[in-house]
Amino acid sequence: MYVELTVSDPEEIMKIARALSVITRINILRIVSEEPMGITELSEVLHMTKGNVSAQVAELENVGLIEITYVNGVKGIKKVIKPKYDKIIILLNSSTSLKEANENG
């Protein structure tokens, strides 16, 4: 089952586009779509500092593209990241219906 995000409001499109304008954020979404991960695991996979990964995750969280849950970890609470959506649909023509978008996409 796919969970889709459909946006047509220009302000929302800009927020999503801004969040996806950094390759690291796209890579984070791809990685956690395969398997939810914590900041430490993501930093190891991406070969980046935990601080940098945390900042990128915060940007994705601010626009609502990821879900964060907290679980008990080895050294306290662990933040686990997973994507909220499997598919993002951007409707540029506000008169295009969701049904038409699904038929054409």
C-alpha cells in the first residue's frame, strides 16, 4: 500500500521543492524508505557528521516528509526516522483533478 502526498498549493509546492533541493535529503528519504534508521546509522551510511544529518532530518521533519519515533537505545533514547509518504504528486494545474493525475501518472 502506497501513501501519497498530493500538493497543488503554490506555497506547499515551494516548501516541498525546497526540502528536496538538497541531494542529502533525497538520499535520507531513499535510505529510510528501505529501512527506518536513527541518526547514528544514517551518519555512517552517508559518511557525514551526526550534526549535519540531524540538520537535514530537521528540514525534512519541518515540511512533514518524515515521521520520527523515539525508542530506547543503548545510550538513552534513540530517534528513528521513516518516511511519511511513498509518493509525492505535485499538481501544477490547480484545475487538474486527483483522479486525472492518478490516471496519467
